Amino acid sequence: MNTFAERVGGVLVAPRRALEAAARAPQGRGVGDVTWLIAARLVAGEAPRLVRAAARLRAFGVGAGVQSLASVAGQVLPDVAGVLIASMVMSLFLPASRARAGSPIDVAAYAWVPYLAVELLAALAFTALGRAPSPTEKHVADAIALGWALAIWIVGLIVLRREREAAAS
């Protein structure tokens, strides 16, 4: 899987094969791919706030603009924390091995792809509708996103365990 679309789309449609490829890929590829998705989610979900932050930058100077941009960027901290926590927990379930077979942070980042996909689609849908989601709609989207991400995370854990056991023998 060479292209961004193949790597990210593969996680959504053929997760085992995509995660096996990710386990053999250069370290950092999963984090890089998910960084682009998080940026897209930020732009799609926070476009009005980004525009206001840019306007504050022009009207009130660098200090006010940077503060506004930092506030908007803070919206992705749960995504970043989710990937980091998922990779740390994944590491706890992996056998210790001197051979580096797959990076837990890259696999955990790819496991976050379904979450980001659902959240991005929801953000785009509600942006197109011109309204914010109701609390119930937000909870349903979050539950679908987290459930799908957890399923992919489990597949990733199984793939990494097999890769590490094979590398150790």
C-alpha cells in the first residue's frame, strides 16, 4: 500500500491487510497520515472559528490571533491524546521483543482512522446543513466512531502480536 488513499482507505475497507502493511512500513507513516486527517477534521469542523481567528489576527495583531488559533487547535487535543493513550495501552499487550516489528503508535494512529472518518463526515454533513448537531446526534456519531475505532484497534493489536512473535522466532 503505497498511496495515502490506499493506506487510509485500506484501514476502512480491509483493515487486517492495511494494518499488516502498516506493521511493516517505516516508522512514523501512520502518525503522518493521521495528522493530515486530523487537520482536515479541524478545517471542516472549525472553519468559522478559523476565519474568526484569522480576522482577529488582522484586526488585533499577532498576540490575539495566535491565542485564537491556539484555542481552535485545542479542538484536536482529544484526537492526539486518544492516539497516544491507545498506543501506550497497545504496548502493554505486546510481547517484549528486540526485533522491531511494527510500531504501536503507527498502528494505533491507523486505528483512529475510522473515528476520524465518522467525525469528519458528521462535521461535513452538519456544516452542509448549516447547523450544529443535536446532543443525541453527536452521541450517536461518537458511539459509532469509537466502536469502529476500537474494533480496528483490536485487529491492530492482533496483527502486531503476530508480527512480533514471528520476528522473535
